[in-house]
Amino acid sequence: MKTNELKTIQDLIVLSARERPDKAWLKEKAGKEIAEKTFGQLLEDTLRISAWLQDQGDGVIHAGLLGTSSIAYITALLGCVINGNVAVPIDPQLSPEEIRDNLNRADVTVLFYDRRFQPLVESMRSTCPWIKSYVLLTTEAGTGSLGEILEKNAPAKKASVGPRQCACILYTSGTTGKSKGVMLSHANLIDNATCCDNEGSENDILLTVLPIHHAYCLTCDVLLSLRYGATLCINDSLIRLTQNIQLFKPTKMLLVPLMVETIYRRIMVEKKKNPLIPMKVIGRKVFGKDLGVIFCGGAYLSPELTKAYEKMGIPLLQGYGMTECSPRIASSSQADPSTGEDVGRVVKNCRVKIVDGEILVKSPSVMLGYYKNEAATREMFTEDGWLKTGDLGYEKDQRIYITGRRKNLIILSNGENISPEELENRFAGSEWMAEIMVYSENGQITAEAYPFPEYAAKAETLFRRKVEEINKSVTPAKRILRMRLRDTEFEKTTSRKVKRSQSGGKGRLL
Amino acid sequence: MLDKIREIMTRYVELDPEQIQEDSRLAEDLALTSFAVMSMMGDFEEEFGITVDESELTDIYTVKDIMDYLEKKQA
């Protein structure tokens, strides 16, 4: 596919269908069978969805998607985007309140949802009057299902879509505790999906494992496999990752450091039990014999892990990015791997400069802005239009080296960004607590509290109870795993703000 | 049941089976990541012939919770 012909996601879908109409693009388990969708069917189905969306209101429709990767989900997402409507994929692990809030703030009027959200959708019908239509994400025909839309609507004509039009709104953690909707245009996503040369082929088989509401998965699994005419197989659940690797025999996978670490730990336990079996043999048993490379991004990856995977014969290639950059800023390839210390080479069309130690970026992949949040958008850019990544680091020979973070986000090894303030706010109303700070310690979310002196005796019990209560209300990745209790106040700046970087870790570990 | 669970769990943690207690907390005491818990549930699926639904795992904190869950699934 000639990348200079690609301006929009519509072009990508149309060209891939023209080049390989009958080749299977998507594959997933359907009972004991494997369901497939060809590139040709994808074009037709997305245009059918677009025809249906035309009847759902005037102007551009914002359609929410609530669920995990599936053929139906990906078809619906691209069906929203192909003729200029906007897809809003929502993190399915959020609480019902957060889901409603995200849908509301993105002006969603149509919602595609997985069957397991049926009870939530029933309650939303009365509490979310702004949502006019709900579509069950199943290809089986039935009232209110995607299958019904595909059956009853003829494909729409291709509409004219401008590259600068918004294609997706993806939520990302805000530093003030409220998530922000990142608007990515067609041009943003296409630029990022074409920012590296020779990074795929039609013989590739990708197993998509990461959550589809993340830009990394959207660009590097979905759009890249479309660009190269590769096959994209769907991992239906992390529970069955090992089984799905055996079933689909992927040649490439995108993972986050947490997964790479966990799988490695398991391999090492196996190795200790069977020291005579070579690492390569154990590696092949877990990853299948066809896996040629793992791409890793979203969080810090230790150089030791890269070396360990090398011993198993599986190159672990690192990249660096953020949702606001669609997401790639730097990337590495087998021909040009990172040295282990850097996070990859700056991608094509992207410029990087360092100001006061912070990495700034200018590129066609940089977002349009945060949806309906001009103040936050302004804050993200310098006056001359450079995006502030919030990461501290340096650049040498076009390679990026990360040294720390300026902003307050906790980045977990699964790539989830967590705002400490969001968790701190959940302690509000605890009458025993004078001050609280949440941060990451040894890779685990830690809460450190300073109780009012009169509660000193009961503080531990009250603290534990509160943490237990919070942990029940947040997604597993956000749970507080360590607690520290202190008997002195946190150190403050002159403006009475807690000095985050210097204050943590002084309390007694519970 | 506990012995079988311990045997599977030792694929993920470097501990002797008897160090894994019913009241051991998965994240805090055994240092299991959320992804390790998921992978482990995949092993239990095969071992016990059950189907695990991701959304049912949110209330699982301890080894005892796993035992209760598997017992309920097998019933």
C-alpha cells in the first residue's frame, strides 16, 4: 500500500479491501470454530454501519463503544469512523458512574456494547437520556444488535472525510484526577500508523492482547495490520492468552511490561524445576514456535528483561509514546533495536526537543486537543505549539532516553496511567485523616497517611478499613497495595503544597 | 482442592506449596500481578474443567476466595 495515498482511515479501509478483498483480516474464537472477517467484508460492513448512523441524528455522531476486542467491536469502531463520525471507546473496567460520566462528557448519543454490559445498559436507558440508541455488539441478527444493522442497511456511499476531522476520542488520566478526552484526527492516526517503514508484511499474524480503548492497540494492532494486509487474531481474554497463542500461532504481539515480566517469571519458575531444559525450548513452549518478535510499550521496561528474552530467542522491541501522540514518539525495530537504555528512535515526521529537561514533541501525530477542555489543552502545549510530554529525558543521535517524570502520574507496568489525586480524593471525608499522599513504591500503589494526633491509636484500623473500601470500588489495577502511616506532617513547599518527590516513604509500613 | 491450587500457584510464585495459606493475599502477600492472577485462572479452567468469566474476578483477594470461587463453579 502506498502510504502517500493514505490520508484518512477511510482510505486505509478502502485500499486494504481493494488489495486483498478475500483475505481474512480478523479472526476470533466462536465456540469451537474460528470466525473470520475479510478485508472486503470489512469495507462493506463499515459502510452499512455508516448508513445506519446517518439515520441516528444530524451532523457528526459520537458513538461510544463499551466492551473488549472482538470482530463486532472493531467493525463497529471502524464503521463509526469510515464516513466521518467519531468513535469513543470506553475503558470497560471503569465503574458505572465513570462510564456514564465519560459518555456524557464526550456527547455520545449512540452506544455499542458487549452483552455483559446489558444490566448497566438497562439502567442507563432511564439515567442517560442523551443516549438515543443502544446496539448490542453481536453479529447474530436480533433486535437492537449489530447483526440487525448489517442485515437491514445497504452500504452507504463513501462520504468525503477531511484528514483534520476527529476520528476518535480516547480518555487518558488527567493529573487533576479527572480523565481527559484526547481527540485524534484521521491524519493523526494515519501519520502514526505510517511513521515507520518496513514494520510489517501480509504474512504477519498478530494476536491482539491489549485493551482496544488504548491508542497503542488501536494504531499498532488494528491500523498497522490493515496497512500491511496482515491477519489480526483476537485474544478473547487474558485468562486464555497461553491457549490462544497455541491456537492462532502469532508471529507478532504487542504487550506491556507487566505481561512480559509475569510471563518471564513463570518461565523462570519452570526453569528452576527443570534446569536441564534450555531457555529457548521453554520459551517456545510458552510463546509457540512462530513468534518472531514482541513489541513492548506503555511503561518502563528493564534492560535485563530485554536481555532475558534475547536468551529465549525472542526480540523484545521497545517503543515510547502517549495517547496525545497517537501514540508513538519513538520506536525500535529488529533492524534498528534499542540498546536497552534508550526507548527507541524518534519516528518519521516527529521532532523532539528538550526544554528544562522535559521532552517536547511536534509531529503530525499530535492530537487536535482535549475534547471540550481548552484550559487543559492550553496547559499541554508551549506557546509555540510544542506538546509537553511530562517526561524528563534526553535525546542523543535521534534516540530517546527517559530519566523520570515531571507530572504526577503513576505509570504502572501494565501501561495504565493512574492519577494519584484520583485515589487521594477517595479518602475525602475520613475524619481521622489530616493528610494523605498516594504514590508508587517498588511498582506498587502506596498510600501514606498522616492522622490527626487524637486518632493516633485508632488510625491503623481506620486506615486499613478505608483502603479496603476504596479497593473494592476501583478497578484491580488501581488498588492500593501498600500502606504507610506517619506521625509527622508531610514536608511542604512554601505554598503549603506537599513536596511529592521528597515526602513519601517516611511513614511506618503497615 | 487446596493442594491442587497450591501446585498451580507455584508455577507463578517462587514459594514452597506449604507457604501458600488460605488467608494469603494474592497481591500483598504473594506478589502476584493482576495479569498473573488472570493467567492462573486460565490454568484452573483447564485443571477443573470450568469456564472463568473475567468480570467475576473482581472480588478475589485471597487464596480462600479462589477456593470458594472454584467450588461454586464446580457445583
